[in-house]
Amino acid sequence: MKILGIESSCDETAASVVENGRVILSNVINSQIDIHAVYGGVVPEVAARSHIEVINPVINKALTDANLLWDDIDAIAVTYAPGLVGSLLIGTLAARTLAVLKNKPLYPVHHIEAHVYANFLGENAPSFPILALIVSGGHSQLVFFRDHGDFDILGQTQDDAIGEAFDKVAKIIGLPYPGGPSIAKAALSGNPLAYQFPKAKLSGDYDFSFSGLKTAVLRAVQREAGVDFTFPSTGLAELLNDAQRADFAASFQRIAIETLVDKTAKAFRDFSPKSVVIAGGVAANSELRRILSDTIPIKIDYAPINLCTDNAAMVASLGYFQAQSNQPANPLDVEVLPSLSMAKH
Ligand code: KG4
Ligand code: ZN
């Protein structure tokens, strides 16, 4: 079964054809990173406009790269939640229109759940039960999957998502957007023990919190720069040199990763999953991969980095597994749900 996946929930316009949920036949990603970099973050209206401009060419390219015609496509899967409302509308409207015009079954999928399916693409599929650490720009959660579509959220962030914390800290210390890859790169030449930041203590065993860590970095940067706590965070970057930036990046990254790994290791001990996967943009972080592998006593197969950040192959893969047990949606009825939790859908 060949599924065309469409993804437009944030700042990537993507389309991909995947066979039987596992084999990628094409994977087209049009990133808006350069467009938003000048603003230091994603501007929703600009994102929606850019999706409109490229969605049709991106979908056409996914078909031509796969060497397929519409007749060869068995179904369409599209991200309908969560994300930026204007961005979600472009992808879902394209998918709904094509489902009607080309007479294809339509499977709306949840973006965060789809991130987990990056791990089903290719040779090594994980085995259920699966413990998934989902870490993206908008979400940080630990989820226990008994089977496809059958899962419990064990814990989640109580405030900022981990990717958001990477992006905000990068801004404070003057590293370019997106902050995750910039911090990971700067950290390579920094001392991870240069600054001591606190780990949040929370009542929920598997919950996270990153806003205190971000504030601790802000205060430490102010101290290092010799200014008081009222000094605006936007003016701090120019008071640091590259060595200080690298030390802040490495020290922040160490605590952020230890927090994620501590909670994942506890869930591993408590739930004894057969496989552990990480998913979402922050799963691209090689330090996180290394430390998680060193801590968890089973082999972890990581998805390639280009499938960790937003893409449509993961959407097509989840669409395939949903198509095995769910009825398709009525394309005239599909709505976008910008803040829908994975627990509720
Ligand atoms: O999953 P994603 O592409 O979009 C969302 O659904 O949010 O995740 C984007 C997030 C951004 O916060 C970005 O800074 C972070 O993933 N990220 C990383 C790395 N690559 C991307 N964070 C840490 N290390 C990386 N190498
Ligand atoms: Zn994402």
C-alpha cells in the first residue's frame, strides 16, 4: 500500500510517498528556516504564506521523485493537529481537495504521534511495547505504546518544551536560529562543567520542567557579563565572547540531556519496554543519543537525523498503520486542531 503523506504544521512544507509504512519512495522537505531566521523564530503568517506558495510543487515532486502517478497512490495521510493554525490549514486543505478530486481515502494524523513513526521507516522497526521519548520544539513527553494507537502518556513538560528551551537559550547567548543545532555545535568546543545549573524536582515521576533551567542560564549570563537581573536578555549576547558562549551551550545542554535521560531511564526500569525510541527534532541531538545509549541497557536504533525533524514520511508511515484498523475520514469534515494533545485524539 502506497501512502502520500503531507506535513505543514509548522515551518516545513513536506510531502512523501511511503510503501507499507516502512519503505520511503520519496521524501520532499521545503524548509522555511532561512525565511524565519531573520526574525529569530517562526512568524505564523509568514509560514502560512510560504506553505501556500510551495505546497503544490512539493506534492508533485513527491510523486515524480517516487516515479508514480496518482493511480498508484492508495491513500493520503495529513497532519491535522497540533501546530500553527494557518500552517495546518494549508496542508489539510490540499489533502482534502486531493482526496476528493483523486478519490483517495484520507487519514488525518497527529503530528506528535507521527514523530514516533520516523523509527518505523527503514530496516529496523522497534518492537512493542515501546517507550518513546518525544522531544520537539513544542512537546516533551514520555509515552508508553502497547501497540499502534494504544498508548499512555507517562509524563510531560510542565512548562517549556525542551526544543523551546534550546531555542530560547540560544537567543540569550547569541547563537543563530534554530537554537538546537546551534547549541549542539557550540557545545562541542565548550566545557559542560563550566556552569552548574539546577535540575527541576517535580512531583510526577516522569514529568519534565525546563523553564527554571532557562532562567538559571539567563541569571548566570547576566552575572558573567557583570550586569544585574534587570538587564534585558536581548542585550546580553554581545557581552559574551565565543568561549563563554560555548561553555554556556555545553553546560545547558548537559543538564537538559541529563534531565531527559534520568526520566527515560526511570520509565525503562518501571515499564520494561522491548524497545526505546526517541522522536522529534531534539532527537537529532547526538549527545542525547550517546548518553541515552550509554544509560539504557538495550540497543537503541536511532532514526536518521533528517527524519527526526519535521517531514512527511513519518506522517505517511503513521497513516499506513492507522489504515490497517481505522476507517478513513470524510474529507469534507476534517478540521484542524492547533493545540490537541496526543492523549485526546
Ligand atoms: O520536531 P521539530 O522539527 O518541530 C516541532 O514539531 O517542534 O523540532 C524542532 C526543534 C527545535 O526546537 C530545534 O531547535 C530542535 O528541534 N532541534 C535540536 C537539534 N536539531 C533540532 N535540538 C537539539 N539538538 C539538535 N541537534
Ligand atoms: Zn515536529
